[in-house]
Amino acid sequence: MAQATPPLWEFVDVCKAYPGVLANDKVCIKLLDGSIHGLLGENGCGKSTLIKTLSGVQQPDSGQILFKGKVVQISGPQDARDKGIATVFQEFSIVPTLSVGENIFLGNMPKNRFGVIDWGKVNASAAAVLAEMEIDINPEAITGNLSVGEQQLVEIAKAVAMKARMIILDEPTAALGEDEIERLHQLLRKMRGQGTAILYVSHRLDEVERIVDEVTILRSGRVVRASGETEINVSDIVSAMVGEDIAEHYPKEHNAKKDIVLHAANLSTKNGVEDASFDLHKGEVLGLGGVLGSGRTEIARALFGVDALTGGTVTLNGAPLKVRNEINAIEAGLALVPENRKFDGLFFNFRASGNITAASLGGLSRLGILDLNAEDAGTHKLIKELEISPQAEQKTVNFLSGGNQQKIVIARWLFSDAKVLIFDEPTQGIDIGAKIAVYKLINALTRAGKSIILISSDHDELLAMSDRIAVVQHGNISRTVSASDLTHDDLVRASATQITHAATEERQ
């Protein structure tokens, strides 16, 4: 009888502990050639630790790592690359001041026969990689000037350029729109067909269901469902991840009233908003649908005073609203949970209390001096109500999970008692348990009469949690309809129409 071919990579009883935490507890996983393997679990379950071990960032305390059936040691990141492992971490590793081509080949720049960097070959080779991925980005563009989604694609292009046998993708679509996700999935299927092993980590379970061949699920550092034991469907995966059945993935409440809280008429900015108009009702969740770059975030920035209006008016509760900057917006009762919480939403050297009160310091100060005891007392209740980790009261937020960080950003605006909240990608990069907590919080806010503008690239989330959806194209709102009258396909077609129109304009 012919001996079965061993897996490309295999973890056998791998353990890794930190002070007080057993991050990986006898983890076993097999990664096969020509297969997309999903690694799933809530934040803190041990996924990141496992990825760092396979990437050579850290060493396991015990257990074995096998390559084609033989025990090996991955001594460091360069050793991992030499062994054909490319890792795309959730935190970007690009150098923003360098060009796209330089980032793609950083550390392995093409050189001529004199040992000098061949810039023509750098750009030509980068263009070839981007063309293979069907990405329209100029290889000579400065990477820091690109959108977050485009920067994510450059990160993935670095791995593709390595011609790696094994690619690890940690939340690869967190910053991508539906069209970009589909293009990435097409590329991954192509690479799978060429024999590449792919380890795919994502909190977006609907896309996991579409793309992966096998699934391993971790909980509290241990494998709770191994490949072959797990059905690849959302309900089974959620049950295994959280340890209980969740009957309703999107627990939507309909609390919208007829009263118009905010009226935006013909808004325009220099940054892409073009004659946008819409109404927001009391207790309503108004979704903004569209692809990355459609103008959704730009509309949010205009409302919150980040980008100055060049035209149009805003009315709040029937009175004209002049928002020249973010301070005006906060004073008027507006709030913004930004798309990128790490760069725009948090002070990482502060504890939760300092982050939560950042927009409301006036009420906690006496004679210009901040009352720290009053700050701690005022934020303790919110930390408990939102089920934020108790560690947040003692440790700075950089030590907390993505879900806890996101809840702290939201807590800031609950503390300020904002009446209109703009949520830009509020569940991006957080686990299913934290997502459901955010959805329930949205319900609680609208139940209390607050109004929400929801921006999400997750079409299922947008459809399920919105009362109405305004479709954004080229900075303009093309139509606003009840969410119940739209389907996933409708949003995809709207995006496709926008992309086609943009491509036609570019050619002209």
C-alpha cells in the first residue's frame, strides 16, 4: 500500500505560554498543499500566537513543527521566508514613504549585474505582480498616499511576489470592499490550484464559508473543532467558537420614528463628496452602502467637521448646524467611531478611562485641573455595562483585544451623551462575540432614541442592521430605500455599476 503524502506543514501538540496565560495548549493542525485552511476563533483564543510561531516570530515552549513529515525549527522570520512561508499580518508592515514597488520587493530588490538596484526591473516586476492580482495601482505611487484598502492589497502583493509555498493571511479583507474581496478570493483560488497552501484567518464568517476548504477552530488556546470535524457553515462555526448556539446572528431591533433628527442637503467637499443629500430619523440606523472609495467615509468626515464643506447645509433637530471642526460636532451632540480605530480613535498610552473621557474633559475638570478620581468613577460603570475587560481599568489599551478597543471608542460617545452616532466599519477586525455585543449596543442606542449612521463593507451586516440604506456612488447618494427592499445582490450590482462607470471615466 502506497504511503500517504504528509502535510506540507503540521503542528503536533504545540504549546506556548505567557505569564498567567496558556495561549496555545497542545494545538494540532495540518496544512496541505493546494488547500485553503481556515483558522478561526474569538479574540484571545490563540490564533495570533499560532501564526507568530509558524512565522518564526516566536518559538513554541513544547511540541513539534513538521515540514513534509520531518521535524524542523523555524528560527526566525527570515528563516520562515527561506522555508517558503509568507505572512500578511493584520498590522501593516509597509513603509509609507516608499513606493509600492519598493515595498513589494523590500529586502529582495532586483539588482543589475553590478549589484546596483535595477529600478526599471523593480517597477516592471511590481507591475507584473499587481497585474496578476488584477489590481490597478501604480507601482511608482507612494504607498502612504494610498487608501487603507489599497495598502492592504500591497501587503498581499508582497507575499505573492515571494512565490511562497505557504501564505498566512491574518484578516486579509478587514479593509477591503466587496469587489476587492472577490478579486482576492479569485487570486487565492488560482494559487490553490497551483499547489500553494493557504492559512486564512478572518472574523468575516460569511466569506470563510465561501472560500475555505477546511476549518480548525480554537477556543481558550485549544482546538475545539479540527479539520474534518467542522461543517463549513456560519451557524456551526459560531456554535463551536463561542461554545453555545446563537439563534440570531444579527439581533436587529426596529426603533425608527418619523421625526427627522438630521437633514443633509447637497453636501460637497474637496475630498470627494458631491451634492449628497439624506435624512436621518430618530431611533433609525441609516446604512451607507457602496464600495471603498465611493464617498461613504468622506460623507462621515464632512458631517463630523473633519473635512470642510464647500457646499450644502446640515440641519439638526430643525436648526441650522454649522460644523467647522470636530469640536463643533461634539458640542452639537455628534459622534464618530472612525474606520481606523488604531490611528484615529485611540490613545494607546492611556487606560480605558482616559480614552472614554477624551471628548468630555470639561465636565471632569475643576479650575482647569482634571479630577482623576471622578474620571475613574464615571467610566467604571460604562466599562462594566459594555463588558469591557476589567484589565482596561489598570492597563493601557494597547494590551487589549480589538473588540475591547472598539467598545472603548464607542464608550467615549456614550459618556459624552451624543445623540447622532456615525459608525464607520464598527465591527472590522473583531470576533463574533464582540460583533454581537456591538449589534446589541446599536439596538440599545436606538431604543433610547439615538440615531445612527452605519458604514459597513460587510453587506450582510449592513442589510441586517439598517432600517434604510443610502447607496453612495462617487460621493453622491443615488437612492435611499428600506433595507428590507434590498438584497446582497442589489448592493453588489450597485458597486459593480460604480466600478464600471469609474473605469469608463478614467479611460476618457
